[in-house]
Amino acid sequence: MTKVDGRAARWAGQQERRRAEFVDAALAAIAEHGPDVSTEQIAERAGVARTRLYRHFDGAADLQRAIARRAAELVTADLAPLWHPEGSPNEMISTVISTHLRWLTEHAPLHRYLTRTEPGGPDVRGAIARHLSSLFTGYLTAFGLDPAPADTIAFGLVGYVESATTRWLDHPGALSLAQLTAQLTGTIWAMLDHTLRAGGVTLDPDRPLPLPEEVSRGLS
């Protein structure tokens, strides 16, 4: 039986705690200084020297990946109530879109930071897209359709929403948040409706949609 080195375990735990503290400091620095935050500003926020900060990370890329992972955890937690939506297709889509847009607008500096750092970008998008892919897979399967398109649809929709929202955040123009939500909701439903109709399924976007398991029982 292998003996566990207690000191090594404690050191590893301390390392993880310090990394988490530095990542939280980085999030605070991004909120304060914006997406162009420097490592020096992050270190200052953490109350340490820049060289000490990098004792816990393998360079800037490692720090950026840690920030991206933390951001993915935050957005997943904030959107957790949406992974089991209820109501009509339009209501479901609108709720997901409005909540996602609220998160992006409330965390605009972090969103811009992540889109500018190549290692960070995909983590948040991937976290949302994987949840949506699972949701779409459930419904396509329940309707007796091939669930294969679920993944590409989910990732495509998340990319579309993020791209449109980033443009709106930078150049809002005359479009209000409510108008943007309605526009995105309509476009997304059109894409989903196309997939469903291709499989012979026609839904009223304004009628309540049962849960996937209820759809399966109704078709059996």
C-alpha cells in the first residue's frame, strides 16, 4: 500500500488555494481596469509582486486559461436554472437569450477579455453550448429525429449570439436590449424550426412544449 505524503498533499492544496485566490483577484482587476488589464495590475490587486504571481502559473497563457475556466464556472452557475426550461419554444429561447445577454452585459469587461485571449475564448462558449447540445439532443431524440445535428446547432447558435452581442456591446446604436433579445429569439427559432421541419416535425412556437420525456410518452 502506497503511503500518502501528508506534506505534499498539504502543499498541493495550498497551491490550488493560492491559484484560486489569484484568479479571483484577476477577475476583480478585469472588472476594474477592463479587458486590457496588465499582469502588474492583477498582481497589485492580489497584493503580491508580479514575480510571485508567476510562481503559481506557467506564464501568462496558464493564467488566462485559469481565468477562462473560472469564468466558465461562473456563467454555468448563473445559467443553471435555464437547463430545464419550460413554456413555449419562443418563451424558452427568449429566457435563455435574455439571461445570457444579461450575463454578458453585466460582465462586459470579462467577456471582452476572454474574446481577446485565445486560450480563454472557447471555455465559456463551450460550457453553454454543451448544455444546449444536451437539451437539443433530448428533444430531437424524443421526436424520433436524428440527434446528430444537436451539437453543431448548439455551438453555431452560441457563436452567433456571442458575435452579435459583442457587436451590440461595442456599437449598440438604436437597438435596445429588448429588441436585440427579440431579434435573436426569432432567428434562433427559425434555425431550430428548419431542423425540425426537415424531419417532418412542425411546432407552434407559441404553444407550451412538453419535456422530452413527455414528448416520448406521447409519441409511443
